Amino acid sequence: MSTQVESALPDIDPTGIGAIPFRIRENVKAGNLGSWPVVVVLVIMVAYFGFTANNFFTAVNFNNIIIQMAGTTMLAYGVVFVLLIGEIDLSIGFVSGIAGVVVAELQLPDSGHQIHDVGPIPAGVLIIGVALLVCAAIGVFQGSIVARIGVPAFVVTLAGLSIWQGTIQKALPEQVVIIQDTTINNLAGYFFSDTWGWIIAVVGVGAYAAIVIGGMLSARRHGVAIRDPALVILKLLAVAVLSFGAVAICNSDRGVPFALLLVIIMLILLTFLAKRTTFGRHVYAVGGNAEAARRAGINVPRVRTIVFVISSVMAGLGGIVLAARLNSVNIAAGSGTLLIDAISAAVIGGTSLFGGRGEVRNALFGAMVVVTISNGLNTQNRSAGDILIATGMILLIAVIVDTVLKRRQTKAGR
Amino acid sequence: MRFTPNPRMAVTATETPTTAPLLEIRDLSKSFGSVQALTEVDFEVRAGEVMALVGDNGAGKSTLIKCIAGIHGWDSGEVRVDGKPVSINSPKDAAGLGIEVVYQDLALCDNLDVVQNMYLGREASNGFQVLKEPVMEAKTAETMKSLRVTTIRSIRQPVATLSGGQRQSVAVARAVMWNSRLVILDEPTAALGVAQTAQVLELVARLADQGLAVVLISHNLHDIFAVATRITVLRLGYSIAVFEREKTTQQEVIGAITAGTPTKVSGIPTEAAEAIA
């Protein structure tokens, strides 16, 4: 047998702690740095602002940052999926505005189109559902043009950007609509009591531990290599410390904001969708090699269309959170830095612009960076111009790193 | 899709060339607009043999395998599998007949790991489309072991980190994992060095030994004479000749590739047949 010609590597258990250097090297070779760079950047930034800005390191500001970033994070979650298939969605800013307008109009008393409670279901839930359906329809529309007709997503969503902005302006002749529905406003304004905060942390950490340990048991049953138990325990401990720490900080202010729960729940749901389902696998495949995916029998246009639906729906959800934060929707909904912030968040977090590489959690880390820059510079009394320049610089660095990694990956491949 | 062990893998290569062809193609024609890519091509391959498909650029090799693989249909002619006429309208149809193609570009997703590539488009999942990762990993390991692909360090590493020969092995392993009976390999050694070429050719021979029908497309006659049982020559969209490897020479095959004439001219004017000669 001569099949051993290439095997000159020492035989290390590829799942143990001893193999971490090997795994890191392989990942870097494959152009996959994971979340480490952005987490390091985040820690440095938090430390910097903590020492230089007034009122940054306070529980009140911690809660403010969470509520500030919740809307952008929703958009960024959707952007990750679009970037994973190697596309871009420039319409999300104003699609989020559309959702805000729909929500505001449908709760408007005496407007003739107000939605009321149906039985036990509060009106707010129905209104949010309708707004998300509208966004889903926008996603189907834009996604179909990209996936079935083959028009570049850049142009389709650029047209969408203009169309939805115009729609918002025409839909709000009164310039601004106040949102009075408490269900909607609670998305950004509700805080859990201290007790509920602790309960959420206990349930969350417990569920996470159950899933991780269950996965290990299942792998062992099938005779598949499992991660080193010491590593798993470290990971579980880290999650527990972070969760209880966050709840402790929130509780010393107004409590755990519902927005934080929403951010975490969507993170879990979308990560599950991306990593544990057939559809998610197909998203990565289409982004990695669309032709290979097509030949493997994957319905590539369908995957692409659904990704644009996810993008629009997440934009809509983000738009509703942003509207809830202001308790109103105005004619500028979805404009400003929302689009650039959301895309920056996904890219800064480590999602590749070239497709096939990235994870949902990248968007959360990236959004933390983006919001921490703006919040930190704000507490330092810097101007809006400084914030834009700083965000742009970090985005630029992230894109350069992405491109260099992509080149390394191409070289490592053969 | 459920994984079932390939029953053919256990069969040893005792079948003689007199067995009926697994795949039999008669008078297959295909045109793209005004370009006649294939004209009444005949082709066959039996279980347990490596049938080489050779021809110059533009001879119609790719078109022929794309017809077999269900990438595009054909205009006229007949394709039989196990003696029964079949229609192949999609890659899924081809897979259903046990036909798998390993393309020259391998059609691997570099960003996915070996297991994910092996199950690309046919992921093992439960009723809610949730992936059964341990099942896929265990079966991938099993298949790699049965094909004696032992150089890959971890089947959980991204394909981007593998060498050319390893990538080829993954693509071949993927093709044979799915109850396949006919594996078509398009230029499997084109981009490989000497050692890796030897490794892949060994794998090709092993597939035939295990009872699969193998179609090997290659420009490299040295590789072909190393593993092929028979050799079919295409030229300008016509099937020119079929040689037994042991009864022919590289010179004879090269002659057919560069200057062979169609033995069959029914359906086309005689002048046309002479014109291409």
C-alpha cells in the first residue's frame, strides 16, 4: 500500500486540549479565524472606554448598550445569512423602516385600520406578525429576482433601498406616528424583575449544558470522537459566569431587558438553523461552491430566496425593536447609519464577504463592537463624525483581514 | 436519505468481460443549437471493469458524461441500464440508477469539512430537517476505511486544508458511498503529482475490484494503460473504436484519437464521414 505517502503527521487526538494548536493552525490555513479577533478587540475597547470615558462602566449604560444594539443586531443576524451565500442586501435599512411603519399604522387608534385583540392574543403580537409577513413578502420579491432571474443582489437591493425609502415617505404624510401599544413598546422597554432575571439565567445555562452534554452522549453512542471533557467543562463554566454576571449587572440597574432575551433567543434559533439543519448546511454549501451545491442536487435558487426572506424578516424585527425604543416611527425610519452598522457588525464579527464562512454569533460580537464604539465615543463627548470615522476604520480593517484570509485559503487549498 | 452499505462493495472481481453491460448506450446524439456535439455514439461499461473514455478536446467526452449524469438531456438514441431503457432527466435520476460522477473540479465545498462534503445534498436528518451529525460522521469514517483512504488526518477538517490527492479521494469516496454501481471519473489525475496520481489510480483499480463499473476519462494514456480494462475513443462527436487494453498499444489508441474514422455512418451522408476522416 502506498496510500501512506502523505501521512507524516504525529498521531494526536484531534479533539483534545493537546490538539488546540493544531486546530488553530488548520483553521487559519482554511481562512477561519472564528470569533477570537473580534472578542479581543471588544475586550480592549471596553477596557479603553472604561478607563477614559465617564459613566461608561455603569449598569445603566450596560443596559443602554443592550437596548441600543438590539435592533441593529437583529438586522446583522440576517446579514450573516446573506453574506454566507456570498450576496449582499442593501435594502435592510429601509425594510426595517417599513416594518416600523406597518407596526405604527396598525396600532394607530381611530385610524380605521387599527388591529385589535383577538381573543387571548394581544393586538401587539398580531401587529408584529403582520409586519413580519410584509417583510417576508419583500424578501420573496427581492430574493426571487436575485435567485431566479439572476440579477446581482447588489443592484436588486439597491433598487429596493430606494423603493422602500420612498414607500416610507409616502406612507407617513404626518411625518411621525407615536406607538402607544404596550406589547410593541415592551420589545425595547420591558425589564424583567430581579427574580425572573435569575430564573432566566438558570434555565438558560441549564438548557445549554443539557444540549452540550446530550450531544456528547449521542456522539459517543455512535462511536464518534468527542471533544475533550475538560474543554467542555471550561466552556460551560464560561457561559455560566457570563450569564450570571450579565444578570447581576442588569439587576443592579432596572433588571434584565426583554431586548437582551430577544437577542439571545434569536441567536440560539438562527445558530440552530445555520448549523444543525439541512437548510443551514445548504446555505454554507451554496456560499462555498454554488455549482457543487447545484450538482449535489441542492435547490440553489430556493436556498437563495429563503436567505433573502430571512434577511428581510430579521430587518423587520430589528425595525420593530428600533421603533419600540423610540416609542414612535418617523419619516427617517431605517435611514442614517443603520444599514452600514448592520453590515459592519456582521463583517467585523468575522463573517466573510466571499461567502461560506461565518457564524450567527459573529453578528452579535460585531454589533457589540459597533455599538460600543458609538456609545463609548458618545460618553467621551466626541462628535458624530468621529463615531462614523471610527466605525468605518474598523470595518475597513475587518474587510482587509477577510480578504487576506481568503487569499490564504485559496493557497492552502491545493 | 438513509445510508445503506453498498452491497456491491463486497463482491470480488471474478466477473468476466462476457457479462452483460451495466450501462449501454446506442446511437446517442446531442446538439447544442447548430453544434453537433455527439453523433450516434455507442458506449458501454460492465460491472467490475474500468472503461477509459479518451479523445481530443472537443471530442464529446464531457457532453457524453453529462448526458449520463442527467446534467442535460439527449436528442435521440437509447440509454440502457441493466438492459432496460432508461431516461435520465436530472442528477437525481442518475443517482437513483446508481450512477455517480466525480467531476474534474471535484465539486467539493472548500469551506465544509469531509463529512459535510460526503453528505452534500443528501444530509442525514430527522423528520424536522435536523441533521444527524454523529450518524454522518460514523458512516463517513466507515467508508473512508473501506476504501483504505488513510491519509486524511481528521474527517472534521475543512476540505480546503487537504492535498489534491486527498480531495480526489474524498470526491471518489462520496461517489461510491451512495449504493453506486457506476462511477464516472473525469480527469481524476490531471492536477496531481506523481505520488498522488499513484494513490488515486490505486483507488480507481480498487473500485473495479470491488465490483463497480468505472468510467475513467483522461488525457493521460500512461494512467489509462495502468488501470483500464477497455478503452473507448471519441473523435469529433463520433465513437471511433473500442480497444481491449491488453490487445492494443498506446500508438494504436493515439492513432484513433487523432485520425480515426467513424465505423458507422448511418444517418449522415458518406461525404460527411469522409470529411472528418
